[in-house]
Amino acid sequence: MSLSNIPTRQESQDAMSPEHNKQLVLHWKEELWNKRNVNIVEELCAPDYVLHMSGLPTPGPVRGRQALKHLIAAYFAAFDVDDTPEFLIAEGDLVVIHDTYRLKHKGEFQGVPPTGKEATVTGTDIYRMVDGKIVEQWVEVDMLGMMHQLGLLPTPGHGGS
């Protein structure tokens, strides 16, 4: 393959408008978190998808659709989640979304048995889109706030024993 056949970043950006990319991300969030449709991974993620997310039990990024589906299955088993997008910003091939997650801890998560407690946390995701597919995603969620609300960490200012 010659380098002249590889699309430039600008050509990829021109393929899908920022507004179209925003709609794809909203569709992704609705299908995945609110409808619990894991098959959306096959529809909207590129085969070489990469996820960068803090707080994962294994180091390094999650690579590929199957690894993503495995991670999602663990979250679905551990939590009932309602995801409310608060705002989106898009430029070029990037979409940023800030969400509020309301969740209930119903199953084991990273070795922690279910607490039955509820939590509300915020998160920010950045998506890189190419030809209508998510190729890369960065996720930052208030995991510390979630752990506090679920009673898994001491309340600030009250120390541990």
C-alpha cells in the first residue's frame, strides 16, 4: 500500500461533520447505557478501537471490540446505570461529552461485593471518530466520588480506624 492511498486526517474529518459525530456519540450513549445494548459496539466501534480509562483493574488501554464488550459486561453485571448527557462539544474528528451517571451497585465490581447503594457521579469522555466509527476513546469518571457514595471509602474528614 502506498502512502498516497492512506486518507489524511483532514480527509477523514471531511467524511463526517462534527454535528453528525455528535449524533453518533449520543446514539452510542443511549444504546449502550440506557438500553444496555452491547451489540452497539459492533455497529459504532472500529475493529481496532482503543479505550483509555482511569481506574481499570488492568494497566494500559483496552484494545478491540471484544475486550470492550468484556469490560462493558462487567459494568452491566455490577451496576444499574442511567446516563444523562449534560453537554457535547465537537470539532473536527473529536467529540467531548460530559455526563451525569446515576447508578446502583447490584453486583461484584473489581472484587467488591454489591452494596445495594446508589451513587451519582459525573464523567467526561472524548471520542475520536473516523468514517462514522469510534476509533479511540478517553474516559474520566469520578471513581473516588463513586467509591465514597457506595460506602467503600471513609467519608472525608472522618478518617479510618
